[in-house]
Amino acid sequence: MLMPDTLGRLLWRLIWIYLPFLVVGWFFDRILLVLLVGCIVHLLYFYYQQRKLLNWLYVDRRLTPPQGWGSWQPVFYGIYQLVKRRLNRERELAHLMKSFRLGAESLPDAIVVFSRSDEITWCNRLASELLGLKWPVDSGQHVSNLIRHPSFVNYLSHRHFQEALEISSPARPDLLLECRVMPYGQQFLMLVRDITQQRKLDKMRKHFISNVSHEFRTPLTVLRGYLEMFDENLPDQKVWARAHTMMSEQTIRMENLVNQLLVLAKIEAAPVVDIHDEIDVPTVLNSLSAETEQLAKDKALTFSFNIDPDLWMHGSSDQMRSAFANLISNAVKYCEQPGHIEVSWQKGPTGNARFSVKDSGPGIRPEHLLRLTERFYRVDKDRSRETGGAGLGLSIVKHALQHHRSELSIESEYGEGSCFSFLIPSDLVYSPNEDDTQDIPELQIFR
């Protein structure tokens, strides 16, 4: 490694440079003249090396330095080392910036960095999707010129950054965003999160609590009214018989509601479903047919069960039995009299299995079809209460089918009847009479 000349080495170098000129001048008796010539030569050499240095720095711009002589070699080498260290620092900084940007891109939040004067310095890809910003086109733009929501402009101008701000997305008005701004050195860092689903869940939770409270209020009011009426005197036999019947019906209604809520909670709380169970679907449907006929013994309804006896499936037996039972019982509850209900379990052309329940009931208007699987949603609330329905059956079916990679399909024509059906994937369907060696893995559901 080259080292810069010390004062002593520099003096010796000068002596060795001028010593030949001194000898020649002494020999010709022209010492001063020859020393002047030596100084001129030395000065020309100095400017020549300086020109090489400037040409390397400003014209050539190669990393490798030119060849220097004497004391110029450490100068070239020293500058080379400084440039090399600077390039290494720039590479490290570029690597750190790349790592930072990759990390920022992987975050689930949109990130916008802007200066004290509210000019955008940088934003990640998610900011383009949620806020409509374009990087690097929008670099240097005032952030309020691109996000023009009045509440955001007021939030930004007053610097009220202690609390988060909720605004609709400028790029997608159907999304609700939460904005948080915090100081970041001499800049500001804004985090933007999509909270649309969270607010929907909060709304669903509030509706759920409201609906459950409403469903329990009527039975409890009936029970409390009769208890207060019987507080002092025992009623006569006729009044007691009517009261007993009413209280029993309301108690059964509350019990059914609680059972349905427990089933729904159990299905929703299962992120992993073991689908190794071998479900004898024909036997399950045969047992449900007997229960259905008992349920409809006082109604003018006829039934037909078109069941393939060799069509079984892998899955959760409890969840699938609940799905079958809810669809069949719904048809019995809402089918007008006289009416007909047809239950089918058949193999499809692609190897899958199709279950359907078709009734000759009143049908469903088109505006209700998309909301039928919502909790507590009922087309006719008065009639649902008369039949004991709470609006949870189809929600249970929906979640049970999701665990089996299936989806409920509803076809209905108002005044003509309805058909509720779903398809079970072919890899979950098999025949017990065949040698089935297929390995069925656990099905994991991510929410």
C-alpha cells in the first residue's frame, strides 16, 4: 500500500532530482543556469502530472488511476482509494434503500412520505392502488392536490395528526381508508390502511347483537307476561292450557335459536376442517326423509327423494348433515299447500356430486336472492316467526359449504318455486363399491 511522502523523504527526493543538474552546472561552470533549467523541467513535469490527474477526474472518468511517478503516485493512489470508498458507500446506501423499499412494498399498508411543505417524496405501490398516486410521476407534487377530500385537506392544513382520519379512497370510492401521519425526521410519514372489511364486520356485529336481542325479546316478553299474570292467583284450566302452550312454543323457539347460534359459531370458529370422514350421504338423506315426513305430517305436501345409493363423499359429517337438514327443513317451512318437494343427490358429468332441494312454494323476488345467506335476513319476517325461522339456516349452510370448497346456488322464480343446490368437488366424491385409495388431505380455510 502506497503511503504519502514524509518531509524527510520529500527533501531527499528533491536532492536526487536536482543533484544531476548541480553536477552538470559545476562541470560547465554554469550552476545557476543549469539549476534554472532543472527547475523549468521539474515544473513542466509537475504540470504534466497535474494534466493527467485532471484528465482522469473530468474527461476519462475511469476508476483505475493513471500511472504516476515520484510523489504523484501516492496522490493518484490516494484519490483512487477515496473514490473507491465513496462508490462502496453508494452501493451500500443503494442496497439499504432497495431493502427499505422492498420492505415498504411488502407492508399491508400504503406509505406516503412527504416534506414539511407537503410535497410528495416517495410512495409505495399500495399507495397507487388505494390513493391513486403514481410514482415517480407525482414526485414533488403537493399531496393535497392529489388527495382532495375536504376532511383530508383540513386534517393536513391544521396538522391534527394525533388522531387517525377516515376517508373514502380517491381511486376506489367503495373503500374506506384510515390515514395516520407521523413526523419522520424532517419529513412526514403517512400510513394508509384499508378498513372497509373491518367496518363491515363491526356493522355486522352490531346488527348481530341487535337481531339476537330482538329475537329473544319477544319470547321473553311472552314468558314474563304470563309469569306476572300468574304471580298472585293460579289461572283456571282453560287459561293455563293456552298459557302453557304459548310458553312452550316460545321456549322451543329460544332453544332452537340458541342451538343454531351455537352451530354457526362452531362452524365459523373452525379454521381447519378434517375432511377424512366417510359420509354415507344416502343413509343421511334417508334418515332426514323420515324426519321431514314427521315434520310435515300436518301439511298437504308430497315428497320425492332421488338419491344415488352408491354416491358417498369425504367431509365433515356434522357440517354436511346440518347443510342437508337446513335446506330440506326450509323447503318444508315455506312451501305453500298443497305443494311438492323434490330432493336430489346425483353424480354430475364431471365426477362431482350435486345436491338440490326443489319446492313448489311461492318463490323469492330477485332483490332478495343475494342477501339470503346473511345472518337473520328473512324475506317475510312475520311468516318466518310463524314458522319458527330466525334467518340463520342458510348462513350455516353457506359456511359449511365453504369448508368443502362448494357454494350455495339459488334459483327462484317468484310465484313458481325455488331450487337450492350445491356441487361437491369430484375429489371429495367416491363410491363405496370401488377401491378408493385416494389420499384426502386436511382442508385449511384462511379468513
